[in-house]
Amino acid sequence: MTERRRTVVRLDGDALPLVVEVLSEAFHDYPVMRFVLGSDSLDYRRRLGVLVGFFVETRVLRGEVLLGIGSGGRLDGAAIVSDPARPSPPEVDELRERVWGRLGPAERRRYEAFGAACAPFQVEVPHIHLNMIGVRPAARGTGLSRALVDEVHRLSREDSASKGVTLTTESPGNVSLYRHFGYETVGHAVVAPELETWGFFRPDAGTDQEGF
């Protein structure tokens, strides 16, 4: 199968371990992960899996979207998407406490500081949020990220309750990339000397942006 003919598929909860594996590879050196977990952690890889697993399992518990792309039975890219207006079941709170119990209070404080920095990026119009998108290092540059992004945009367009897509990035190199994809900057914050974050919103074509 050629790269061009790969298609994005919606995954169910059974795919959770594979999605965690892909996103852990993709985000191994990502600034937020290094900031929250500490760059000098001796068991960084395991702890990264715990943190990424929390993000993915939360989407499963909330009945939200897991997307994947690959070929030959191998998952090479993944994205997780949420509806900010959807309430979380009690199981999410229970999972959160277990995860931070494993990772530690200092890590939790750093993550909450990051969350507080992103809070002003919220937009008033209904939307979906692209939580994480990543491709295994060996598959980068093959168009998989663009296919995943396009599918997220399609989900928003076909959802009558959504008027666009939000996301954040902590990689300065991604800022111009997301602007190229039609995203508009809604905020920027310095979380720590080693960590900045940018908030983006991409309105669906033809939607009323009042409140944005």
C-alpha cells in the first residue's frame, strides 16, 4: 500500500495500548512532557507512558475520538480529540488521582501550572479540541500528520454542534505550520523559562465567529 492511499480510521478502546505507544514515541522529547516529568528522570520512558496513557484513557472513558493511520497492521500515527462541553464520568477523576499518585506531587503541580497557562486560550464558540497528534519518528514526512489533521477538520465540519477546532502547541516550529493549516493564534504564554505555549483556533469554513 502506498503512503498516499493510507486512510484515517476511528479506533475503539481496544486500540488504547497502540495509541499510547505511538503517541509516546512521537512525544518522547516534546517540551511539555520533559517539563512535567523532568528531563533527568531515570525512568522517563515508563513515566511518559503513564502520562500519555492518562490522556488517551480519559478520551476512552469520555466516549471521545481516537484516530489512527497506518498500513500492514501497524499503527504509525494517531490523534485524540475531545468535546470540551462533554461532562466527564467519575471514572476520570479516579483515574487522575491514580496517575498523579504514581507520578508524584511535583509533577502534578507542573502539569497544573501548564493547564493554568492554557486556560485563557478558550474560545466562546462551540468547538472540538485536538488534544494530541503524533506520528512515529520513522514515519514522519510521509503525509500522515496532514491526513490526521484533515480528518479532525472533517469531524468538526460534520458536527452540527462544532464551529471549529482548537489546539495548543509547545513547539515554536509548529506555530507557522498550524497557521498554514488555517489556524489563528488565540493566545501565548510563558509557563517556565524552558516552556512556552501557543493556543490556536481554526473556524470551520462559513461559520459565524461571533464570540471568538
